[in-house]
Amino acid sequence: MAARKPRIKKCPDCKGTGEITETVRVGSARKSRETTDRQAALCLTCFGSGDAPTD
């Protein structure tokens, strides 16, 4: 029988999707304010793979 591959854990930040949502900010750096809009962003913990990082 062939050996099974170990199951890879999902990233805890994006829950395995590879994307997270960020709040849209508008204005200059000093007076920036958050809006109610959201945008998709690449998960920086797993770099979009969806796999949990290993140490």
C-alpha cells in the first residue's frame, strides 16, 4: 500500500482561503479615516497558499 501524505493544516488567519479582507482607509496619513468598505487582500501569513506556516 502507498503511504498517505500528511494532512496540511489550514492557515489560522485566512482559514485556508489565501485571502483576507481589509478595511479601506481614505485621506492623508495623518488624518486617515476608515470607511465601511472592505477589499480583498493576500494573506501575509501564508502568502496566499492557504497552508499553515511551518517553523
